[in-house]
Amino acid sequence: MISKRYVEISNLVKSYPNPFGDDFRVVENLNINMFQGEFISLIGHSGCGKSTVLTMLAGLNEISEGGIIVDNKEIDGAGPDRAVVFQAPCLMPWFNAYENVMLGVENVYPHATKQERHEIVEYSLARVGLADSMKKFPKELSGGMQQRVGIARAIALKPKVLLLDEPFGRLDSLTRMELQDVILDIVAQEKLTSMIVTHDVDEAVFMSDRVIMMTNGPLARIGEVMSLHWERPRNRAEILTDPLFFEYREHLLSFLEQRAHLKSHLHDVEDNRQFTNENLLKFSF
């Protein structure tokens, strides 16, 4: 399945201006190589820059330093070769499911015939299980169905890279598992290189070829990379009963717990420093 290096993230830095001195660095010198057809998860505590990395890869967030290459071309902004599915589907409420997907298709395929665009939209909605709901408006769709429209909108662009920013975070457990299977089926069939940002350890283990664990922010870096050795396509029942699943899961949880403890310790140190400074001010004459 995995054949060649496809995405190269080199010495990536994201910083924001700080009026009090040096720039505030969220992500520091991040290096990730993704191979064609590979599925990678980014996991870590809130504020570690996971979504920042994903939106820089998507071209939606300016790169401060470093660079990103996709299929031998350095990116300099957003493009249809990188499609994003966000946590909220962000559908146009006045458009039905078909029209929401068509909106992107018309922009990406301006020279296609009307019939060709129609076939792309119908195929994409059918792939996510909405063949019978194309004319329904967002208010008529459940949260899971709305997210299916968001996924259809992304794959209709025929991207090289699929980027998923906590796409199942608002969904119940059953719907989450259904959409995980939908994504994995699409990724396998379309041979997409994919990255998902998630807080869900089980999701990361089940879906990924590699899990990239981020250190706490600011100055977030890669703390560890874990490879998962199951073949594709994956059978959920088999994986959830495999002893390896629990080993991978425990390893991820251990990493996150260590980072949580470190984060708590640093907060305590900062609180003590602030308390000391306040008391020094009280007794200064």
C-alpha cells in the first residue's frame, strides 16, 4: 500500500507576534514524512499544536518557518489537492446536501460538463451512504449525516491528501465508529494519504499506520512516534480482541498521562512564582 514519500514537513515552526518580546512559538521544528497511502494520527493534550500543524498542511494557516512539500511540490496556500473535514461540517443551511457538495465541485471543475459534475456529486454522496438523502437540507439531517455531507464534499474534490480535524468529536460512539469505517473504506479505495487530529486513543490506534505523539505546548514537538502493524483492510472485531491493541492503547495513555503530570507540575511552579512575586510586592517599601 505504502509506496513512496508523499508529504514532507520540514523544520516546521508556527509563531505569533508577542508585544513583550520574542514571538510566541506554538510549534517548534516539526519534521514529519508521510508515505503515499499512509494514515497518520496526531495526538496530544489541548494546546500542543495538533490542529495548527494540520491547518498549515492544508494551507489555511501561514507557515512561520520551514516548509511543506506535497507530491514533490512545495505548498504556498490552500488547494484542492488537500481536502479538510472539520469537527463541525459547516454546511450552507440554505443548500441541500447535493448543493453543498456541488458548491465545491463547481469551483474545482469549472471546465467539466454539467453531467460530469452531477456524476461526481452523486458518486461522492453515495460513497458516504447518502444516496437517498441528497435533496435534504442540513436541518433535516442528523449530526452524523451532516458530517457525511462534509466528508462527501471533501472527497468530491479528488484530493491527494485528506485532512481530518477531530471529525467525529461531536458524535455519539456508534455514529463515530460507523464514520471511522466510512473514512477507512474511502481512503483505501481512493488511495488517499491521510492525517487525523484526535483526542481519542482508541480511534488513533484503530485507524492509523502511525501515531505521532506531541509534547505539550508552547514549543510543541514530536515526543514519540508509534507504528501499528496491522494489515489493511482492518476488521474492527479482530483488532479489538488482539492483545496488541491493548498494548498500543496503554502505551499512548502512558505518554499522555506523563505529559499531563508534567503540565500540572509546570502550572504549580508558575502559581508559586506568581504567589511569591505578589507577596514581595506587598512587603516592598
